[in-house]
Amino acid sequence: MGPATGSQRRFPSGAEYAEALQHTQLCFHHPELKGARPELTGLGLPRPISGAFASVFSLTSPTSGRRYAVKCFTRHVPDQERRYEAISSRLALLDPTELSQPWNLGFEYLPDAISVGRERYPVLKMEWAEAVTLSSWLDANHADRIAVDRLADRFEELTRDLAGHQIAHGDLQHGNLLVASDDTLRLVDYDGMYVPALAGLGGTERGHRNYQSPLRGNDDFGVELDRFSAWVIFLSLKAIASEPALWSRLHEPSGEFLLLTEEDFTSPAGSARLQTLLTHPDRMVSGLADQVRTLACQPLDMLPPLTLTVPGQRPAATVITDNTAHRGAAAPGTGGLPGWMAGHLTSAASPSQPAPSVAPPDRFQIRTPLDVAVAVVWPLMSAVTVLALFMGLATAPFVPAVPVLAAATFSVFGWARRAERAQARAVLSVLTAERDRLDDPVKADGKLRKDRAKFDAAETKRIADHPRAQSRLTASHHGELQQIEKRRVRKRKELDKKIAGLSEKRRKELRTALASRQSDYVRERLGRRLIAQNPPHGIGPKLAARLAAAGVRTAADFTGYRTVHNAHYNSVGAELVLSNGRRIDVQGIGEAKAIALDAWRRQLVAAAEADQPTALTAQERQSIDQGIEVRRTRLTAELRSVDAAAEASRTKAQQELEDGRARLTRENTLAGERARRQRQEFSRRAVTLQQDSARHAALSSAAGTAEAHRRRLSLVRYLRFLYTGR
């Protein structure tokens, strides 16, 4: 066998498996698959059905003649063998007689079953289901409303089977739900299945995006995996059963969904498909659509199963929404579910509200001695009054009424002392006080709706702002890249211009150096010609001495003369111009002698220039060339540094972009987590509100009953009780 399995191991591609399956006698080691006949394409090659993790081939065993679906893995799946062994063991324990339909297909995980090249790889051998996918079945049967409705009920029964055995498929969707010829369902693709033995492991996939909750994450893996997709599929089937034309209106040919897509769950407000279902005249359809819309923004662990009570399980809590659409009255036993679902789903209601422990009495019970006394006083006082009237004993008009008033006062005293009245008042006071401690359900519901609407608006803005912030960040990054490139191009142009000018600069320096050498040669020749030794015409020794005293000894000490007009003597003189530019006036040197000196110098200059060098020495040229090369090297290095600096700036900009994206993602993730907790809080408040509303109603009803009982304990009924006992 090849390298150890693990995340580093490479698995063959579907094409490589297809090539190997051309020779099943050689590639398989399992006796039932060795020599099996694969289903072929029109080109005579094994036909693959490719997925995210594997390619599936149809093979007919030469020994049993049975047809199998053989899954060949193209990617590593963590804990693959352990997962399939746990799934296989759990499914093997299922009693077919207890299942609603034969949805469970037998499979066998075969390690090292197939050879591709020099290595062996595992395969999954599963029974071949003679069935069609759910979407294909709906293509052919969506107009049969009875058949579609029956299939919806069978799908619900399938989800009840799964939930009842603590199993989750993990990827319920049209391609993994097959419909057999008897219109019963089959489940295929158990790669992401959850069974209790796998609790604690992470998921291997997130399921088809058009069937999963937007809040499902990579780490979600438990019995609740199928809940959202189950509601989506059930809604789709019930909607088509109610109005078959919805299949043509909302479904797309070969579309990877039934009626709703991922965008409908993530952006329900802008979903035309979901709005069509929400406003459907069939209350079952609109109510289910409202349920799906609500569940799309709730965490997986808070979602109810499609069948809310499962035999052998603790009833799941009912999801209470704050949506007003299709609310309906809650039927008894449905725990606040909309009325349209009361006849279809058996719900575990929210906790029943306790009734008052003591029922107030509504009639008097047992006569007390005081009651007997009151009963005796009335006839006695009546007799006294009659006797007084008969015997004419009354001296004033009000005297006959005194015995009656006394009897009445005594009766009121006895009535007020009855324990039944005190008990009724006490019960009514307790109920009223407890009811008054609860928030007004109408106000609480209004506040919850207002808070939820404010939250939804903020969430909608936040979700919309996130891509805009990313776009702004990307635009800023592109702008920075453009500025970096502009600076790079500008600096390169400047340096390229300088490099291109080096040739002209070399020529200029060569000319300058040659001119300097020639100037030095002429100056040196002139410096050797002393005026005193070779005086020009008209310059005698005395005048030569004056010139020497003034600093003019050789032809190199002066460059010419300037005439000077003497206005005082109305004459023209001359000043000699020294080599440093200073002018001097030498006594005896007039214009004529200055001209003679200048002419003498010019002759010497001409003679020197005739003999001056006409080219630089090799050493002088080399020195200039070396200087030019040094500058060229420096400019070339600057050119490279410009590119390096630009690349460093681009790298920095890219890092800032990635950091910015990471920051936005982190902020969005944290905001999403806060939103998730807020949604949980809204759900909790909604459940509490429902319970408080029910409690408020129960207390109000009990208080009304207590008040009615208290009113029945009237003085008239007390007097009747005194003489009749009722």
C-alpha cells in the first residue's frame, strides 16, 4: 500500500478512477466487485456522477447480478472510516417495520478496495436505488396535486424517522432525495450524516447552499442539521401541491433548487420568490413561508424540527415569531403556533399556565351561631314592629322602623363576618396583584416589535455596509497602487534621462578636459617668456622693471589692456588687465606701448596654440570614463531602488489591504455573533411574552371568575341562605 492515509495523501481524480474501472477484474479486490460491469458513456468509458468529495459509478456484480452504486473518493475526509463504521452500525439497527418507508439504503465501507496506479484506496458500496431525484420527479409530476401533497407527507414522515432515531442526514436536498416508482422516498449520500456515536466530531460539509440556513457554520454537527432544509423542502412541496404552476414560475430548468435559493434566505426583504409564497392565498403556504423566513435568522440549535413532537423525545420548544403576517389564533395544544398549522403539526406548547390553587367559593356553606341569631332576629323584630303598630304604641312615625333597622344592621354584621366573603376577596386580591405585576401584553408586544424592527433595519444596513466597506477598501488600494506606479514611472523617467545624458556629459567633459589641458599648455609657454629677456618693441629695461614691479613679468601675467581717457589732460592712456582680472596703471605704459605689449603676447599665444596638444592622454580619458561609469552605476542602482521601493510600497499596500479585509471580516463576524445573540434574545423575549400573555389572560380570567363569585355572595343570597340553606 502507498503512503499512510491522512490529510497529506492525494486521492485520484474522477477521470483516473474511470480509467481504472475499464479493467474491474484488475482494479477491484472485493469478490462481488471484481469483474463488475460499469455503466458506460457513449464513448465506452465508465460513467461517473461527480460530487464534491467523490465520483459515483454504477456497477453490476458478475456473481450476484445486483447493481451497486460505488463511491470512489477524490478528497480526504477526516476520520472517514470511523464515520462510515458508526453510520453503518447505526443504520443497521433500524427496524424496517418501524420506518415510514424504506428510505435507508444498505452500504458497506471497503478500505483498500480499489487500485489506481500502485496505490489502493477505499470505496463505499451502496445498494443501487431504482429511483429518480426529487427535482426530476417534480418535473414529471408537479401537476398532480394529490401525488405531490402525498409526497410532502411522506417527506415529513421521513424527517420524523430520522429525528426519532437521533439521526441527521446533513445535506437534505433535491439530489439526495430520490423518489421510487411507488412514490416513496430514498436517501442517498451519507457522507455528512450525524449519528449519536459521532457526537463531538466536526462536520465534513455545510450542505447544499440553497437548502441550508445562512447561519450554518463549518463546526455545526448534530441532530438539528436537517431542520432548516426540512422546512424549506416541506414548504416547496406543499406550495406546489397547492398551486402546481409555482413549479414553472419559481423553479428554473436544471436549477439547483426547488422554489427558493440561498439569496431568498439571506435577503428575504428583496426576494421575489419568497414574497410570492408569503402572499399566497393558501394559509398553509403563506404560513410555512413565514416560518422559513423567521427560521433563516435563527441559530441552528434554536430551530424546531419539522415534526415538533417526536416519539421517545423531549418535545422541542416551539419557535415564536414576532411577525404579524398569517398569525392566526393559536389552537389548543399548539403552543402558540399559527392556526393554519394546528391541524397538521402536534406541538409541544409553551409551559401550561398554573391555575389558581384555591377556587373562591360562590355560595355560603355552613351556618354559624351568629347566622342562627340573625335568622331568629328577623322574625322577632318583625313581630315587635307589628305588635307595636297594632297596639298603637308608636309615638312617632319612625318608631315602627327601629326593630327592622336593628334586624337589618344585625344581618349586615353577620353577612360581613362570613368567611366565604373574606376568602373571595383574598383570592381576588391575590389574582389582581399577580396580574398587575405582569407587563401589559399589548405594550410588551408592541415594544418587542419596535425593537425587532429597529434591529432588522440596523442589521440590513450593516449587512449592506459590509460589502460597501470592502469595496471602498479595495478602491483605496487600487488608488494607492496607481499613485505608487505614477511615482515609479516619474522617477524612472528622471533617472533614464540622466543615464541617457551620460554620453553627452562624457563628450562635454572630454572637451572641457582637452580645453583645460590646452589652456594649461599655453599658460605654461607664456609663463616662460619673460618681458625683460625678450622685450617687445618700445619696452626698454627700465620700463620692463616697472612692469615687473607691478606684477607683470611674463606674457602669462596679463591678458590685454583697456584704454583710459584722461579728461584733465585731454589724453588717452592704457591700463593692463592682469590674469586675475584686476587692472593696473604702469607709469610709462601708454596706449601705444600697451598695444605693443598686447601684440607681443598675441604672437606668443598663437605660437603656443600651434604647438598645443590636440588630444587627451589615455590616462586622462580613462579617468573621465571611470567617473562616467561610476555615475552610471549609481544611477542604475537608483533605478533598481526605485523598482524595489515601488515593490515594497505595493507589498505594504497589499498587506494593508489584507489587514483591512481581515479587520472588516473580524468586525463583521463579531457583529454577526452579536446579531445572533440578539436574535436569540428576541426569540427568548417572544417565548416569554407568549407565556406572560397566556399567564395574564389566565389571571384575568381567574380574576373575573373570582369577582363573579364574590358578587354572588350578596346580602340577599345571605338572607336566603339563612332560611333555605342554599
